[in-house]
Amino acid sequence: MKALLLHDKGLWKEMKVEETQAPQPGKGELLIKVHAVGLNPVDYKTATNGNPHWSYPHILGLDAAGVVAETGEGVTQWKKGDRVVVHGDLKRKGGYAEYAIALAHAVSRIPEEISFEDAAAIPTAGYTAFQAIHRKLPLEQIETILIHGGAGGVGGFSVQLAKLAGKTVISTASSSNHEYVKSLGADHVIDYSNEDVVARVMEITGGTGVDAVVDAVSRQSSTQSLDALAYMGHIVYIAGAPDFTKIPGFTKVPSYHEIALAAAYQYGGNKGETDLSVIGDSMLSLMAEGKLSPLPIEVISLEEVPAALTRLSQRHVKGKLVAKIK
């Protein structure tokens, strides 16, 4: 089969499409004929330092959508030809290839009205957003949410999910993306490059701060966001924990929530892996019902992935990049 091969850590910019042996499904696994795969920052970040579980050449690409080509021993819930999408295991070879292996209980069914490209754009960003909004936050106690990076993948899905839950949504984005983020459901959008985000949040909330923050930007951003929290507020962080010492004990008494999708495979076992499937089914159902909009997608070829990952590392992408596998 054709695959984009990583020959050693740090060499992701030099990856090329080459011939390699197609995998075979084992017990409880599916062989997926890949039609589309989503690009994510985790691809170049892990490829830079490598992973002790990898053997080289390795294949990146966590978010793969396609059809079941073959089922492994013991698989009864899926059959050849089923349309599926998966957020894969970071330890295994991924979806930048014509074929990929997935655990049968970790995949989700793609409704007929959703394209492979739109499905492949969901898992890493969408499942992270779903965990943030629906798995971590006590929504019944929350009225206002600050979501950083509303024009990005995690931010864009988080804005939509929070608005669907009936919350007042404040987001951050560059000025050129304000109208787009508002179209996703944000009530207020702050230009993080020209405005004092915390000051604007306090102005919008009448000085009380927000009940929750979702931060997928950086450790520095999540630390700064602590100042925007209301009493008993919640912060969900994806790209680094905030400096917890910034808020003295027995004052705002905030709650901290960590998101790490890869932990579902490493520490969650069957329960964590199955929950990825449940989240995927929920996201795809919302999209099929027209309640959740797909993010803007730029479709590229497999050969263009290394250059596109470079753009992604420079934060020059709105929405999602998806490679179409021919």
C-alpha cells in the first residue's frame, strides 16, 4: 500500500509517500480502507520527539475516516463496507496511508449524509471539545464560558457545543475571524492581539468573571485566564496546566480539569476507548441533524501533508486540514 512514512523522529518535514506492507487486523480489530485523514498539531509534536512505542518507518495520522475492508476475529458489530471514523491510538501506526488498523470498539459510524472529509475533521478537535463541555464541566452550574481560539478546531467545536447547551459564550480570535466565530454561536469575540482579554471579560460579565474557561492554546494562556474566572469557576486546559499558585488558596476556589484524548488508550482501557466511540456517535449525530456545523476544511493530497503540517505548526490555519487518500 501507499503510505506517508516517517523514517525517524524529527524528520516529519522530509516524509514522502512510499510503498509499504499493508497491515492485517487482529482479534477485535478492523482494517479500514482510508478515504480521508485529519491533520492535527499532535502529528508534528509527537513526530518531533518520537514515541518509545514506535518502530520505524512509522505512519502518523490519528483521525482516519473510511470503510471497513476486513474484520478481525471476534468482531460482530461491524461488517465490510461500513463507513467509520476513528481517533486512533498514538502508540500505533496511523491513517496517512491507504489502510489503517483500529480497535472495533473505538470507532464510530459515519451517517450517509456526512462526507469522509467532514468526518475526518472531527475526532481530535471535536472529541476534545465534547470532553471539555460535556464530560468535565457541570453545565447546570454554568452560565458564561470563555473559549479561547474560537476559529480553531477545538475552539470552533467548543463554541458550538457550549451554545447548543444554552450558555453565554465569549471567545477569542483575531479580528479577521470575528464574524466567523460569531457565526458558530459566540455572543462576544475578543481580539486577543489588540485587546486585554481579562479586562474585556470583566467588562462583559459586569466584573464577576466567567463561570468556566476552555483553553487549548498554551500554559501561559490558561494561567492568564485564571484572572477571568468567577468565584467557584472551572478551567479546562488542553495545551498545558495553568500555574495553580497564581490563585491563593481559600479565595476563588477554582476547579481544574485536564483533557488528554491519548489517555483513553493508555490509561482508560476498554472504558476509555469505548467512550471515544460514544463521543464520536454523538458528534456525528448532531452534525447529521444540522445542529453542529462542520468546520471549514481545506482538502489536500497525501503528498502535501508535510508542508501542511508546517503551516499548522505556524498557526496559519483556520478550521481543519484534511488529506484525501486516493
